[in-house]
Amino acid sequence: PVPPPRRVGSAPRTHILLFFLTFLTTTMAGALHVGVDPLRNPLGMIHGIPFSFTLMLILLCHELGHYTLAAVHRVPATLPYFIPGPPFLVGTFGAFIKMHGMPRSRRALFDVGAAGPWAGFIVAVPAVILGLSWSQVRPLGGELEGGLSLGNSILFATLSRTVLGVHPDDVTILLHPVALAGWFGIFVTFLNLLPIGQLDGGHVVYALFGRRHRRIARLFFFVVLGLGFLGWQGWFLWAFLLGRALWPALRQPS
């Protein structure tokens, strides 16, 4: 059995308040994604719950993965902090836990760092599959009002072919809110696995390679920067944020 975690940090009411504030902002975001203005039609926010519930579940499972393995390895950790965000985006900047002190071994650091992405991914993929089964497929090039244009990936293309029998580059898929939340969940999971800084991937790579993680982090920083030139320009923003976190390491010799 998992030993009881050594919980530290803020009082539980702080975590509960942040959770419900984030649930509110993600519900508003979900309502906006389906064309409901929550300010003009507060009761219409109910239409944002499928998106909000799914996204919050993915984030919660991600952080509980970290928290559970921290408990297994007897690392003092806080309960998850949820971060509300602007409703016109996705309504949240994610969630995190804080560990007080480093794990006693690289194996413990690896387990704690890897558990979150795995837990979130296990929830996000079924969410995409279920949401795709509720989504609408329309001919490519038709006029659409509003909505987001999301990028494609090998995983999403595979799931689309499996569930809908179409390739997402050949048609327009109007994602159900559950699928949309699952898409964001998968995106954040893979982004968090970049082997840089305080990201989960950074912890995992440090656990595996020790001080050599600096070279790997530098390499992936330039990979992210290159992706901005080759494809989605949003990678430039992530390269900027990752570069700020990496700046001390970038200036130091390996």
C-alpha cells in the first residue's frame, strides 16, 4: 500500500479555492468555444462543462500522478495548485505541485517526474477518442464561423483515422468539447516532456544523465526554436519562455 504522503504547503482551502476558480474560468472558456457568451448568457455556461470537466480531470490526474509517487518515495509535497487563466484561451495556465526537498535518489526523481505525464496521457487519449466519436466531419474548405484551427500530429491523425475513418488533413473536423480538451491535454503533456529546465522532461533527463542534462536541454532549445521557422510560429513563444529558464545554463560551460 502507498504510505500516507507528507503534505506540506498551503492550507487545503487555498487549493480548493484555486480548483473552483480554475473550473469556473475553464467552463467559461468551454462556453466560448461553442459560441456562448457567458457574460451575456450566464446560464449558457452549462455548455462549457464538458470541456472544463475533461480538461480539469486531465490536469488533476497529471498532478496526482506526481503527488502519489512523491508519497511512495517519501518526498514532502504540496497538494496541486491550479492556475486560473483567461477564458478567451483555455481558461487555465495548468497546475503544479511543489516538492520540499529533492528525492533521495535518481530513481525517485525519475518516478516522480514521469508519473504525471503518464497519468495525464492515460486520461487524455480516451477523451480524444470519445470526443472524436461525437465530433462532426465536414468537407475541407467550407466556410466556418469562429472556432480554433488546431495543429495536427501523428497521434491525433491516427486516432482520427481509427475513430472517424478520415485523415484530419483531408476534411474539417469540428471537435466536440471533450475532444478539444483531450487535444489540449495531449499537447500540454508532450510539451511538458521537453527535457528542459523544471519541466517534467527536464527532471526525467536529469535523473537519467545527471549533469549531462545541460547539453540535452540546450539541444532541445534549438530544436524548439527551429520548429518555429519550419512550422507553427507559436514555437517561438515557447522557445522564448524556455530560453529564459535555460539562460543560466546556456551561459555556463558543459
